[in-house]
Amino acid sequence: MGIYNKVMRYFWLLLSIVLFLIVTVKGITVGFDRWFSYYIIVAMALGMYFFKTWMMKRFEKHAAFLAEQEAKEKN
């Protein structure tokens, strides 16, 4: 599960970068008045990257806590 989480974390980061570039280029060529609202999608993808990173750290802390509790019960 760890590899999947790392791949998905970098997927969201890569998607946000690619979308930012596409929206910026389209904004320059077509006009920002039409493409400005698509930055919301970029922000959502970037938010998913940070959310995934935060959840992975939270899961690691919780797994360490559970391992510590299990070790205490055995002693």
C-alpha cells in the first residue's frame, strides 16, 4: 500500500503542474477571461497532493502508535 500512496501523491503533483501549464498557455493564446476559471481545477489537484501527503504522515504516526500499544500489551 505504501508504493500506491507514493505514486498517487506524485500523480496529483504532476497533474497540477501539467494542468497549470495547459491553463496558462491557453490563457495566453485564447484569453484569460475564458480560461481563468480553470485554475480552480489546478488548485483542487494541488490540494489533493497536500491532502494525500498529510494523510500519509497521519497514517504513519497512527501505525507507530498502534505498534507501541501492542508492544506495551505484550510486556
